[in-house]
Amino acid sequence: MIPIFDIILLVFLVVTALIALRVRDLLAASMVFGIYSFLICLLWAQMTAVDVAFTEAAVGAGVSTVIMVATVYQTARRSKD
Amino acid sequence: MEFVEQFIVPKFNYWIYVVLMMIGMHAMIAKNNFFKKLIGMAIFQTAIILFYVSIGVKEGANIPILDHHMMPGEVHANDPVIAAKFTNPLPHVLMLTAIVVSVATLGLALAISQKIYREYGTLEEDDILSQIKLEPND
Amino acid sequence: MKGLALFAVVLTGALLLYATGDFPAWGSVHSPANGGELSSHYIENVRTETKVPNIVTAVLADYRSYDTMFETVVVFVAGIAIIALLRDFGNGSRGYPPALANNLPEEPDLIITQTCNLVIPVLQIFALYVLAHGHYSPGGGFQGGVMLGASYILIALANGVEVAMKAMSERKIMLLAATGILIYSGTGLICLLLGENFLDYHVLSRILPTDPIMARSHAILIVETGVAVTVAAIMFSIYANLATRGTLKGGL
Amino acid sequence: MGEQAPIAIVLAPLFGALLIAFVGIRFKALCLPVTLGALTVSLAATIETFRTVLSEGEFIYLISGWERLGEGKGISIGIEYRVDAISALVLLVIAAVSLLVAVYSRTRVVAETPDRIPYYYMLYLLLVAGLAGMTITNDAFNLFVLLEISSLTSYALIAVGSRRAVLSAFNYVIMGTIGASFYLLGVGYLYIKTGVLNMEDIHAVIVANDLAESPSIQVAFVLILMAVWIKMAFFPLHAWLPNAYSYSPTTTGALMAPLVTKVMIYIMIRMMVTVFGLDYAFRATLGMPFNWSNLVVSLSSIAIVAGSVMALSRRDLKKMLSYIIIAEVGYMVGGAWLANERGMTGAVYHIVNDAFMTLCLFLAVGVFIARTGDPRIAGMNGLFKKMPITMAAFTIGALSMIGLPPTCGFFSKWYLVGGGIEAGQWHFVGALLFSSLVNAVIFFRIFEIAYFPKELSDPAPECTDPDAAPVATLQRTPLSMSLPLWISAIALIGLGIFNHTITQWIGSALGSLKFFPPAG
Amino acid sequence: MEIIVSPVPFYACLASLLAVIPIVAFGRWPNIRETCTFLAGAAKLALVLAMVPVVLKGKLIEFTLVNEIVKGVPLQFRVDGLGILFGLVASSLWILTTLYSTGYMRGANEHSQTRFYAFFAVSLCATLGVAFAANLLTLYLFYEMLSLATYPLVTHHQDKEARSGGRTYLTYLLSTSIGFVLPAMLYCYSKTGGSMDFSTGGFLAGRVGPTEGLVVLLLFVFGFAKSGIMPFHSWLPNAMVAPTPVSALLHAVAVVKVGVFCTIRVITGVFGTDFLQTLDIAAVVSWIAGFTVLVSSLIALTQDNLKRRLAFSTIGQLSYIILGVSFLTANGVIGSSMHIAMHAVGKITLFFCAGAIYIATGKKYVSQLSGIGRRMPFTMAAFTLGSLSIIGLPPLCGAWSKWFLFLGGMDAKQYVLVGILIVSSLLNIAYLIPIVIKAFFEQPSEEDKVDGIAEAPLACVIPLCCTALGCVALFAFPGFLHSLARLIATTTTTP
């Protein structure tokens, strides 16, 4: 049986994914994507995939978000959709 | 309700991975803004990683690191290792690779979108297409 | 177009869900993937075959070390690709469309700079720990490398890219990145020169003062170091290029 | 060192790239020699491997030296290379084509990407390493990693081109990522049901556990097919290809057009033959009232016709060639799915031929554009007189594309059409012939333009893009450009004359397989 | 039948191909260049002649160049009666044509003569390749080679007209060969399981039913569109934009005869006359050929351009040959084989004359030819002989072949088609004889009046006189040809 903590995390994941794609401010979207990465990292730790969680924390929530923000700064912040 | 109990609850992970993947894939295809497409791409790739990690989960199993003291030469050297007690490590290995690949792809795609912005002054697909229409085409 | 996209997505989703019903139960110990010979072999024999307690590390850097080598190459590719695309070699005097970065303050904030300067050494030491302790705990080349790279990114964030570039110049980035892969593939090549197949570490016992099994363990550390060096250099390079539109000046 | 040759095929370009990183960035003049050296070593290793295969049949190379577990065939716990006659042939094509294009690139890279030379060559070498690695590996996941290497390098190699190239590179990234992710997912679906990653092991488990009816395996099959189809630009998943190939730098187009789609077709055949098994591939129904073989052959007929028709209306040379490639992809996919040995032989043989045909044409077009500065077909006005030697090579390539003897294009059509007749897939036969005729129209129209000189009413269009470096118009064709062109043109005739030998090699790999003609 | 293995047929084929090298190398020195062509032609003819006695003894000469070009099918030459007949016609007329083109090309001061001679030599190589091909694939290879090699010849003038003529030429020839012959050939290949050797009984015999047989037969007959069979004939009049030597040799002899030769091979070597008899489908081909004979003759009546008129005449005459073979009788085959030679000699004379007239006077149209016979008596005399030969009147060689065709039709009891043959001969008279009458008996218009004789260059006149005399000689001494034709008939039909 899947632990209830997992289920909550999974639901949150979907919500953050949708938010990241709905927000028109791309800087905010990048930030929400960071949160998304962090949540998924938690999920993996919960699923006993510690190495994956570690990597995701460093790469997904860390570097990915930073380079996304960097790109937003170098391009446009507003999106039409 | 029975359907939910039988097919959704026991495989909730798989359902969510499909949902996330479809969210990401839809964004990749249908979003107008290139940056949004890339966020979709990242979500799409993490969804697949979620799928793989879900494969490897064993109920009641521990993280795939043997106790330091069980190493040869130590006290419990000859205790057999029981596979069921540890999570399947193989999907984790694969997904480490996949994560690295996804960040590499993301970085490259961001660089390309910066170059597009340099050329066209926008990241909106429709604006760029209307600019191209004005240029001499093949 | 939008309708078509939705259709394609829903169709794919339906296809994937169709197969979900066929999957073994979540968390099952006896599913083919979990109870199969392959996975069990790794778990049960890793300590006799490699002496590395962290099974993930052992599989990553020994059983499937060839994968991992190319994974490092993927990072390397991303690094050089981004340089090839974005790097402004000084002759790009063309106008650049306005961007958010143009409105940033010139001087870095004092509090941020000082905090970062405090954090960075700790971060770097921790990164080395993660790398070296990858045999026994979660971590290893990638994680350590990313953290090491992140420390330089942090310098760049706090003080500007130029300051970070003083410690890690562009030339050095390329040299380090290539060195990392060379450490990895060179290890494999030495195995090859010693008469065994590529990346067959046990033969290293002939030149390392250990037995063949410990040679595997040591070699894993060596190649993980290579991974870390490449990843650290490239992560910083990616950031530096993306944050400065390839000029390597100014930045966020 | 003979038994280590397979690994050298992939390692040589990798070490070449590293060497460029060490010395090439400072001494730009060394980049090309290093590239050529690495590719020569790779070619030599390929030839050595090929000879081993011919004398000893298919063999396995264990990376990391992990022996297989268990009795019988057992399962693989490490990563293996597996070389048979078909993969050796494809490797040979990769090595030869990449070396020729590297020679060709001498003046082009300097002219088109002057400040990025070392990076360009590093990406070039790594693309070759990725393609060769994909061809030779026997591990389903390892294939994904190498696929990503070749994808990332090709995105970059395209995006260093002009203004439009960047945009097409982005589309390629999106499509390519979907493709690669589908592949990864497909492997996951296989893994969840079989628990192994080695291609032959997957097949063994599918057979042993009788998983043919399992929905997961079927979905995995669909996903992997979709993935390779996206990557090979199989109509209607082709949208990324034409712009990517036509706006990218000359060398990129000349390297990618012959290799990338062809290697993906090889991967598709590999998946059909090694992972799923031919009986599965041709018989799987996915619970639908149709037969896979018939469906895919119909799709390829559509692809052939659509590609040809789209090529007909192009005025840009490279774009026209790109659409022809889309039609050619249809040839090979259709041939592989005809469910008989002749069709499969034709498909594999056409991989080799098509690689050299596209190479020849792209190289020739590169010379034309370098000389005239005009990418349009109309720009070829009077070229037979101006550069007869290059035009002669182009003519050979074009005749091969049309499928006229004694060029190799005729013989691949021979096998493909023969396979179509044998399978009774008349629409496929019709589509092949239609495409030959369309190619004839296209190329003879070009010949007319080049043969009957006339005053050009409109001059070459002004280059609107300052970054698409106004390509230096060469006064003479340097030897570095004409030599590869001529080698490829001669290869076309050689491949045609020795087609029987080549198909025998292919047959030695296919001979043990059982083909299942579609029921009814 | 006894088979002799010898590379002579291959050398005969190669002789003209190798000549390309000196032709291109000596492109700047026209005399040396043309000498090379002559030498190649002589060598070729000598090689072909050397094979004649052997073949007449009923032996076959075989040479395998590539053991298996595709599985089970070698690249192989085999010389039999039909092949040697055709090879002899083509190679002997090549020498005359070379002489003629020397005069013509220099007289007309044409450009790119080196290219012209080079591709001419390649075409001849392909023609002999077709003649000596031992199997369908070899035949097809050389057939396609001929299509391509003649394209630069047809479009020699490189102007707008040449461009559209060349376009029609290739469209018809390539689309039919790729669209029809290739699938039909592959169908045969898959039916026979890999063998495509022409054999007396036909290698397809007994392997197909009437319906498939008819489809394949028609695919072949229409696919070898060089035979000018309707409705795939219109490339031929359009190809007349080529310089006259090209029209003469290629479009009266080499190219078009390759078309009919291939059709004969299909009927005799692929299906076999016996098998066609049992399938009872050859009549369809007969009727198509009969239709072509009649319609083309009618069209020829309306043409004013001399070369176009001759072209339509050629279309009709070619269909005679197909008609003869499709009767499936011994006499029909004899008639067809002889007509290959007879028509070649006659028609090349007419084309030579047309070219000579153009060189001497610049006239292209029949209506302009009033009184030209007084100015060019030799040419027009030769023209008269050629015309009569085409019509089939004794004492000219065309009479023999028409006689055997007639007999063949009677044997096959195809009386309507025999009627068509006769009507068409009358039509031949109607479109050829008025030219002769105009030339000799009408007064020239004032501005055309020239005192005395003003013939074309000697290099043009000699060949046309030779061929005209050939028409007469072949009537007087048909024995050799007849024995060859009889040999062909005995090996392909059962009495």
C-alpha cells in the first residue's frame, strides 16, 4: 500500500506542476518549478531512493532552477500564456 | 468506487506519473512561450524518473546501502544479504543518469532559447512565426 | 494545433494507463524488476565483488560504469555545446534586445557577499566529503561535483561572474572538464593496456597495492573523482554562460 | 589488439574530443588534424571489427569484464557490445562518412563558424562517438545515454548555424526530447515486466515468460517505435527535419543527413530483430483488428509519397534534399516491415546506400553553395559548364537517388520492390516507383537548369541575416571538398556493383531469423 | 545447344566505351578524335563479324562478367542469332554514321562536338550490351544506360526546343522503364525464384496464369517504350530536335530498335512463343501494334517537317516488327528479324538524305523541296531507293521482310492484321512518294534556283549512297540474313 505521505506529495506535485505552467510571470514559474523539484526530491527520499533524491536536490532544485532564473533574466519575464 | 480501489489506489504512483507526464507533454507541444515549453519538458522528464523510481520500490525494504559493519573482514562478514531487504538499486542508477541527461538537455535548450531571443527579440512562438513570414522563404 | 496536441496527449496517456493495469503491484518484492536475478545479484553480491556498501555507487561506477562514463560525457557535451552556442568571443557587438538583467544594480549587496563568503568554504568541503564518502553513504561524483560547481555559482551570484572566473577561468574550465573525463576513460584505458577489457577494474590490482576486489573499490573512487571534476567545471560554465549571455562579464 | 577493436571505435572519437579540449582551444590549427586522426583510428578499428565479424560471425564484447550469470546464455550484469554483420556494416558507414565529411569540413568550418572551431570539432567527434556507440551497444539503457549524446551534439551542431537554424534546433530539441523520453519510457516498460536491460536478455525473458500478450510489452513496443520514428523523421513525425538540415552549417548537414536518420533506422531494425523478435514485431496486434506489418507498410507508402510530393515543390536545394530524405526513410521503414527477408535485406542495404547518396548530394550542394553563394535550385544555372567535375559527381548521386543502374540506388530498389512484390504490398511497390519518378523529375529539372544556360532574371537574394556569415564565395573548389565528393560518388557505383557481396553479409546476419509473413 | 565461353561479346561492347577516353583526350584535335571513333567502330565491327560464323553454326557465345549481380542473376552476355543480327546492324551502321557525322557536324559547324562523339560511343556500347544481354537484368541495365547516354545527344543544341524535346524524351523513356519494366521484371524475378535467363522456352513459361501473364506482357511491351508503340510514341517525333546523325543512327536504328529488340526478347525469351500460344494473349499485342501501324502512317501523311514525317514512319515500321513477332509463327519471326535489318538500312538512308538536304540548303520541310532533285541528284536518288525499300517494293530489300511478315500473318490466320499491313504499305507510298515526285518533277521556286549540282559535303553523300546501294544489295543477296533469321525462328518457335 502506498503510504499516505506519498499520496499527499503526489497530489502536491501535480498542483505545483500546473501552477508552474499557468503562471505568466516566468520568474515565478521558475521558482514554482524549484518547489516542484524539491517536492519530488522529498518523494524520492520517501521511496528510499536516497541517491536519486540527493542528485535531484542538487541538480533539479539547485542548478536547474538557477539556470532557469538566469535565462529569465537574460530574456523576457512575461509570458503570454 | 471498486475501480478506484482496484486500479487507482494501489498504483497511485503510476497514475500520477502519467498525469504529470501528460501535463508536461501538453505544455511542450501546445504552449506558446518557449520557456514554458522547457518547464513542460523538465516536468515531462521528472515524470519518467518518477516512473522508474516507482518500479524499484519494495515495501518494507531499506535504502540500498549495506551496513558498514557487514563488510567482509568485519564481525558479520558472512551473514547473507537478503535481497528483499533492500530497495532495487538498478532504477536508481539509471535515474541518476537520466537526471543528469535532463539537466544537460535543459541547459542546452535554455542556451538555444537565449540565442533565439537574441535573434528575434521574443520567446513567443507566434510572434517569431509572424516575423519569419516576412522574410524571404524557400 | 491545440486540439491536436490535446488529442495526442490524451491518446498517449490512455495508452500508458492501459498498460498500468498490467504492472505488478506497487512495492511488490517479487515483481520481475525487484525480485529478478539481475537486481538480486547486485544486492547480494556487491560486497563480495566490489566491497562497496553503497550498492548504487557500485552499480553506477562498476557494473554499469560504461553508462556513467557517457553520462559524464553528456555533461561535457552540454558544456561545450552551450559555449559553442552562446559564447560571445568579443566580436558580437550587435544590439541585444532588452532583458531583465539590464536593470540590475551594479554593486553586489554587502550582506549577501559576506554570507556567501562564509558559506562557500563549508560547501566546498562538504562537496569533497560527499564525493569521497560515496562508497558508504548517498553521494558520489555527481552530487559532489554539482555541489562543488554550485559553490562557484554562489561566488558568481554574490560577487559577479568575473570574480568567480578569477578562480575558475574559461581555459581552466575546459581543461578540468576534459581532465575529468580523461581520468575516467583513462582508468578504463589502463585496464585495456593491462590486457583486460575496457573498464575492467580488477586488473588494476597489478599497479595498485591491493587485491583485485579492493582494486575495484579504489577504481570506483578514482572514476568518481573524474566525474566530479567534470561536473563541477561544466556546471559552473553553464551558469556563467547562461547568466551573462556568453560574455562572461557582469551577470546577475 | 584485435579483440579490443570494438571499444576503440567509440573511444577514438572521444579521446579526439578530449585532445581538442586540451590543445585545440589554444592551437586552432590542430583541431582538424586531431579530428582526422581520431576518425582514422576509428575507421581502422571498424575495419578490424568488420573483418572479425566476417571471419567469426557475431560476437560479444564485455565492457568491465562482467561475465554473464547463470547457466545457458544467462543474463548480463554489465554492459555489452554486440557486433553482427549488420551493425558492422552500419559502423563502417558511420566511420567512413564521418571521415569524409571531416576532410570536407576543412574550409567550411573556418568560413562558417570561424570563432568556434574547436567546439565545433569536439561536438562533431562526440556525435560520431554517440552514433557508433548506439549502433554497437547491446544494452537498452546504454543506448538511451548514447542517443542523448548524439541528440545533444546534433542540437548544438545545428544551432551554431544561421538565424533560422536556431529556431529549427529548438523544435528539434522539443521533438527529440519527446522521442528520447519515449524511448526511455519504453525501456522502463520492458524493464518492469522483464527485470533486465540487456537486449538479448529482454528477448529471452519475453519468450520464456510468454509475455507477448502483455499490455506493457505492447505499449513498450509502441513507445519505442514512436521514439525511433520521431528521431528518424518518419512522416508525419518529420516536421523537425527539413529546416534543421537546410539552415544548419554545411558540414553539419553533410554529417547528419547521411547518418542520423540511418542510424535510427538501424536501431528500429535492431529493436525489431533483437529485442522484440520478428514474430512479435510482425504479429503484434495490440488488441486491434489490424496487423502491424500491414499498418506500418501503409504508413511508409504514405511517407514516401508525401516526402516526394513535398520535395517536388521546393526551390531550395538543401530543403529539397531534406524532403527526399523523408521519402527515403519511408523506403527503409517499409522495407523492414515487409515481413520477408528480401525486404529486410533491402532496408539494411538501403541504409548503406542512402547514407552515401545523401552524403554525395549534400557534399555536392555544399560545393555549389560555396561557389555560387546561392542556395536555390535556380542558382545552379549553367553549372555543367562552370564546374563539370562537381556536376558529374552530383549526377551520379542524383541517378542513384532516382534508382538508375549501375548505381547502388537501383539495386536497393531492386530488393525493396522485390520484397514488396513478394509480400504482395502493391501500394508500397507503387509508392516506390512513384517516388523514383518524382526523383527523376526533380533531378532532371535540375540537370536542365544546369545544362541549358539562361540569363537569370532575379539575382541571388540578399542575405537577411548578418550572422549567417555571407559564405565566402570560393573561386576554385579546393581538393578537400572535391576529394570526399568524388569518393562518395565512386562509392555509389561500387556499392551497386558489389551489391551481391553486401547483401550476402546482411544475409549472414539475417539468415538465422525466421520471417513471418503476415497472415492472410 | 553448344555454348562457347569467350569474352568477345564483352570486348565488342567495351570497344566503343573505351573509345570515350581518347575521344575526350583528343577533343581539341578533331581529326585525331574522329580517327579514334573510326578505329573503335572498325574494331567493334570486326569483333562482331568474328562471332558471326560461330553463331551461324548454331552455337552460342557466352561470357559472364559478374557472377551474381543480384542473387541468382549474373551480369552475362550471350550471343545468339537475334543478338548477332542486331549487333551487326548497329555496329556496321555506326561506321557509316561516323563518316556522315564528320561531314554533318563540321558542315553545320556544331558546338561541343567532342561531347557528341563521346556520348555517341557510349550509346553504341549500350546498344551492343542490349543486343548481347543474356538475361533480363543485364538487358535492363544497358537499356537504362542507353536512355541516359542519348539524352545529351538529343538535347545537343541546348536551346529551348532541345530542352522540351529532351524533357519529353526522358519523361517517356524513364517513366515507362521505371514504372512498367522494373516492376514487371521484379515480378518475374519473384515468380521464378531468382533466374532470369532468356531461354528458348521462356523462363516464365508455366509460371503465370493468363491474367497475370497479360498484365506482365503489357507492362513489358509498353515499358520498352523505345519501340515507339502507341500511346507511348510521342517522344520520338520530339526527339527529332537532335542533330541528324543522332536521328539517323539512334532514332532509326539503335534506340528504337533496342525497343523492339527488347519486346522480341520478352516474347521469345521471357514468355516463349509456345507459352504465349497456350495463354492466348499475344493477339492483344498484335492489335496494339496493328493500331500503331495504321495510325502512325496516317499521322505521317499530315507532317510537313521531313524529319517528323520520317519519325512517324519509323513508329509504324517498328510496329511491323512487333506485329510479326506477336504472330508467334516462324515466318512472322523471320519477317521481324529481317525487318530489323531491312528497315534500318532503308530508314537510315532517308535520314541521311534529310540531313544532307538540311546541310546543303537549310530546308527542313517537305513543302520546300520542290525541284531539289536536280540540285542534289545523288541524294534524292538514294532517297528514292530508301523510300521504295520502306514501302517494300522489289527490287529493294524491304520487300523480303514484308513478304515474310505477310506470310507470318497468313500462318497465324490473322487476316485483318494482314489487311492492315497491306493498307499501311499503301499509306507508305502515299507519304513517301510525293516527296520524290516533288523533288524531281516540280519546278523549284525562283530564289531556290541553283545552277548545276550542289550536293552536301562528300562525307555526307558517300554514306547515304552506301546505304542506298545496301538496300539493293540486300534484295539481291538476302541469303545470309535469311539464314540468320531462320536460325532465330527455329530457336524460338516450334514449327
